[in-house]
Amino acid sequence: MDNQSNNNTSKSAAVWLAEGQSSQRDMLASLQDLKISSDTPFTIIASHRHHRPEIFECADSVYREPSLSISDEESLTANPVEAKPTMARWQFVLEQAQQQNVKVLLTGRNGIDYEAHRNTFSAAGIRLLTGATSVDALESIDDKFTFMKQCHAYNIPVADAWRFDTTSELQALLAEHGHQPLCVKPVTGIFAQGFWRLDSSKETDEQYDSFEHLYFTEERKINTEQFINAYTNSQMVKERPIPMLLMPFLSGQEYSIDVVCEYGEVLAAITRHKTGKVQHIGYEQPVMDVVIPLIKAFGCDGIVSVQTKADDDGQHRVLEINSRPSGGIGYTSHSGVDLTQVAFSYWLGLTDKPKLEDMIKTFTPCQVRSIMTSVKIEAEMLK
């Protein structure tokens, strides 16, 4: 055995959370709590392409990931290790992970970059968590139109969608489907970017109020003709075409489901729905009856989030899978079942494989309200 192997053997195992979307800090804090309660020591590593002290402070060791514009970003402090600008993200992470005896790597927002090299990570003894186990699966999940067609192929209830790339295609679809409430959203995207309900005023036969749509933007509503006009005359769309979807607007309750899964099997899951500012944490079986076969069909692997919405008949339909943890995964800790801890204690070998039926018996439904908080960033950290 070489010196590097000897060094890795003597080190405690490590878990690495790469740059995520909005839950990286919460998950790192949860892992710190797990480490305190565990009899087996392990190291918690975080990385991000930006200098994020509020995230880094929750990790034992931190790294800066490669960035296309790294020369334009703020300089590093002495603590984080900076990636070489010319090195691919996955190569940098793999190199550092091998040195730090990383056993589990959650890739966060750049899963496809890592997934293309799954065999290389596996050969290094690293359990790679990208949300699925193939590039094709991740690409199908990201493309909402392809995703919808595959759901139909697996007989999974899903929200219908019709793709358009031009104004003429949109108008043809509206002529065919305009008898029902509709909405639009991009084929790819996150955080509801580009999502709008279309208001044709046919639903209530009332005159629409354009200013009302501009004023109450949280309603995500726009007059149909004004959307067509904006889309048709958009310089942004002309320079960078954005494939869009026209969809029926479902009137029922929307759910977000946090799922710990392995090779298509659901190990643990919690459902959430929102009324006003309150999140309701539970386990809704009719929702899970849609989610469980969905996870199996796409071979999901890691920690993912699913969105569903009920139609007029109460049938829960899938909206999308996000191949990474949701921003609200930290809420699950209030139920007595912290999904971050459930997942990583298993993948680190601290506990046996979780069983969904056991989780259902131990968690407690609850209500959660998120609050605003803040973290002081020292001046020297920004230099």
C-alpha cells in the first residue's frame, strides 16, 4: 500500500456537500448535529464557486470550486483552498476528495458534470449522489417536456404540457387548448423562473386589470395577449431562444416532497404543502402513491425533491423532479425525522439502510413557519 493510501486509512471518513441551490448551509448544520451525536467521527467538507462564509462556517473544511469567471471574483481568505481556474470542477473535487478520504459526495447543482464520470468516482471509493445514476436520466429530469413524455410512458399521472418555440406555435396551441385555464413555463429552469398563469378573462367573464397583474406579482398572472406581445417582441428571446411549455393550470393543492432514495427505491420521504406562510409537514399517502413509482421509473438516487399538484378531480399529478435537495429540506428536522441525517448516517455506514415503513411510524406531523435570520460577515472575509 502506498503512502497516500496509508494516509487515507488513518483519516476519518469525510462527507462532501458541493455547491447547492439553497439548502447547503442547513444541511451542513444538520450534519454537524449528527456528528455530535455519533460515536464515529467524520469530517464535513463544503465547496462553492463563490466565497460564501455563511456556508463555509458550517463545515470543517472548505474549498472553492472552479468558476468560468474566477479571475473576476473576490479573492480568497487564507482558509478555503482555491481550485485551479483551468481544472474542470469534477476533476478538482475528485482530487481533493481522494486526499480527504471522502466517502460520500452530494453534487448539488452540477450533477450532470459529475455523473458523466461516475465510474471514476466509484473506483476511488466515493459514493456519488447526483439525483440519478446516468446522464440520460438527469437530462430527462431537467427537460420538463421530455420528462412529461416519459411519465406518460410509465403511466405516471403527470401534468400535461405542449412545447412551443415560436409565437405561431403558441397561438396554434392556444386555439386548441384555450378553453381551459392555462399557464406557461420554460422547458428548463428552477425557482418558478418564467412561470405565469395566463388570464384570458374567459374564466370569470370579467374585464382583466393589467395593472393588478403587475401589482400583485406573487399571483404570477398575466393577460394572455400581453404575454404573447411580450414574448413576440422580446429581444432576449431573439438572441437566446427559450423553449417554453403551455400547460393546463391545475387548481388543486401543490405539494413538495423531499425524498431520500437509492437506485429508484424510496428509503424515506416527507410531504409538505403550504397555506399562507405555514408549511405543513406530513406524509400524505395519495401523494406518495404517485411519487414512489416516479422515483423507481427514473432510477433516482440521492436526495431529490418532487413537486405535485392536484387536478380538478383531486388526482395528484407530477409537475417535476428536482435532482437535488429542496430549499426546505431543513424543515423536516421538526418532525423528528431529519432527512439529511437519515440519508448521510446511512451512506456513511453509521446506521443500517432506512426503511420507509419504519420512518412513517417514527415521524410526527407538524407545522413550520420559516423566519428571517442573518449571519455577520467579517470585513476581512470579503477581501
